[in-house]
Amino acid sequence: MKHIYTHYIIYILLTLVIAPGCNSDRSDDNFPRNVDLYMRYMADGNQFSSLCKISFADTLAEGEPDTANYDITINNKDLKKVILNGGVKNYNLLTKMNFKDKFEIKLKGPDGKILAQSTRMNSIDSIRIDEKVNVSEGLTLQYFGKELNANESLILMLISSDDKTFTTTIQGPASSNIIQIKPDDLKILPEGPASIYLIRTYNDEEVNGKMHFFIRNEYFSRSKEITLIR
């Protein structure tokens, strides 16, 4: 499933790396900056990764990358600065850690001041689904964890043995923990082994001093192996 995760992350990378820019006078430093932060936790292997981009957010140069240097930590783990083509700076972190639902982001600016920003990520405790799924009858899945809030969504991904993929999204708030997929939605999938997992997203936004945080947190559940039949 590693390539499935890779395709999904490429989209996130593009949204963080590619941004419009224009020339502007930086002598006035009273406007806020955009801090785009993406955090992902994969329950398979306890893998945590994060990408961060800091850009100017004034009306003259919206999205233009910041040229200053920052020290950024998440739960006291340092993000590594990466300089891309054209001198655009990004920060990333890839590590293994036990899951925690609360995250503390600390950003040290060029002036030496430290700005703290908190966020959270809700997990999926477990998934219940029959080992054999008759695609002509549809699919019923039950997941366990906290109810979806208004700023959360749940993405179901089903990947067959020949890499055909079915995906659907449930937008919070939602009190039901049961997902039902109609037979017509599964008819393109062949019989045989398949993998299914859920991605729980949490979107956070807050202005903190000169920093305007846009945070997207994603929790990847453990995958479940099933067999598709007809």
C-alpha cells in the first residue's frame, strides 16, 4: 500500500510547495504570515510525518514564501529545514512515535521569540468489517472512536489487488459510526483480496500574533485485509 500513501501525499506536497508570488517591499513587517502545516499519523508502524511552509500573507504578496529562518518543533521534535529550487524554504519531520491526540507546535522566529500553538488529532480506535464482502450486496463497515466534529471528515479507501481504488468521504458532524457503500459503487472492483482503511481529517485555523495558522491533521487507521466476492 506504500504507493497509495505516496500518491495521496504528493497532492499535499503540491499544495504546500506551489504558491503564487510577486515582488514586494519587506521593510514593513506588521502584517501576519501564513503557516501552512500538514501532519499525518499512520497507525501501521506508528509513523508520524509533518510538512510546514511559512509565507507572507499581506495583500500585496499573498502566498510569497518567507525568506527568514525559523526553528520549529512539534511535541519537542525538531523539523528539518529543506530548501527547494528557487530558494523556497519548507520544513519537514518524519519519525516514529506513540500516538498522542494533542500536539504543541513551537515556532522560534528570527527575533528569538518563541510562539506556541496547540492543535489536536483524533484517532480511529478500530474497524469492524466482514472478512468476505459480496460486492453485489454492498459493503457495511463500522468504526470506533469519537464522533466526527464539524471540522472533521472521514475518508474511506478500498484498494483491490489490481490497484483499482474506491474512495468516499463523510463530512462531520456525524453521530453514526456505520458506513454503507452501495453495490453500484463497487462494481468496478474485481474479486479477490483487497485492503481497506480510513483517514480521519481535522482542520484547524487560528491567528496567533503575526502568524495565521492553517493546519490539516490526518490519522490513517490500521488497514484491514478483506476478500471481495460475487
